[in-house]
Amino acid sequence: MVILYTGDGKGKTTAALGLALRAVGRGMKVLMIQFIKEEGSSGEHFSSARLHPEFELIATGKGFVGMTGDTHPFEEHKKAAEEGLELARERMLSGEYDVVILDEVCNAVNLGLLKLEDVVELIDAKPDKVHLVLTGRDANKELIDRADLVTEMRKVKHPFEKGRWARIGIDI
Ligand code: ATP
Ligand code: MG
């Protein structure tokens, strides 16, 4: 299966992590590669160690791109994302994993860190036995077309609108 979680509502990464938890319970081996997010920036980077080696999480990013506090040149973000995709490709083809999750991959494409065609190529190279999960806002039509299951998280309400920033354990 190719599964895609997109939309402007909260829950895309959380859904992918929930899927990972379920798959591990069934004896499956799961790899999550995160784009944009940097190591240690979210709770799952610490809980993943507890599910090791059945669950592996690698955050390949350098943090928010082009926002206040971003000290990295665009090229550095791009290089990190490209290396992340290459790693994902190698691991997906290794035969070692049942589920491979590319978290925030749609955002990496939308920000111009990854070429859409490279992500499409990776999907097309997916071995039959591997389930591939993609997440991120504003998924391109090409990705939607290739997915077997697409869920769009739609924002009904988010506390961000009332000026509430990310809460530890809930958002990060
Ligand atoms: P989560 O990681 O909580 O499942 P997500 O993967 O659906 O969220 P992203 O677009 O990856 O959402 O953004 C990650 C961060 O942005 C999280 O801290 C999340 O709470 C927050 N967020 C998600 N949706 C919204 C929204 N509509 N408005 C403001 N912040 C949001
Ligand atoms: Mg997310």
C-alpha cells in the first residue's frame, strides 16, 4: 500500500506514528524518515528508542526553512532533504523493512527541497512487500494519484489561532 496523510489539520505525523505502533505490534519492522524536522525536536525522537530495533526514526532535517531563527542557507536544507530521500530509497530497497514512512515529504517538495519527480520515482520503485506512508500538507496530484489510501486532515479548530504555540507531548 501507498498511504498518504495530507491536509491543513493536525494529525498527519501523529497518524503515521500510530500506524507504526500498530505495525510493530504485528511483528513488522518500521522505518520513519523525517524531512525538515531536526533530531531531538519532537517527542517521537525520544520514544523511538524504546521501540528499537522494530521501529527506527531518523530525522534528517535542519529545522524550519526560511523562518525566524533559521540559520541554515537554503542549499543546506536542500542537501539534507536530498540525503534523506536517498537514505529512504536505500533502506526501502534493502528488504529489511515492512513499512517505510516519509514524514513531511510533501512539505519538502512544496518548499523546493526535493524534486517531485524524485519522490514519484521512489514510489514507483517500491517493492511489493513494503508499505509506504507519506505525510505533509498540500500533497501534489502526482502523489495522490499514486497512493492507494489518501486521508485529508481538515482543520476545524486549532489553538494556534488563539495564539497558543506548540505544546510538549501534544504537538512536539
Ligand atoms: P502532528 O505532528 O501534530 O500530527 P501534523 O503532522 O498534522 O501535526 P504539520 O503540518 O506537520 O502537522 O505541522 C506540525 C506542527 O504544526 C505541529 O506542532 C502541529 O500541532 C502544528 N499544526 C498542525 N496543524 C496546524 C494548523 N492547522 N494550524 C497551526 N498549527 C498546526
Ligand atoms: Mg507532520
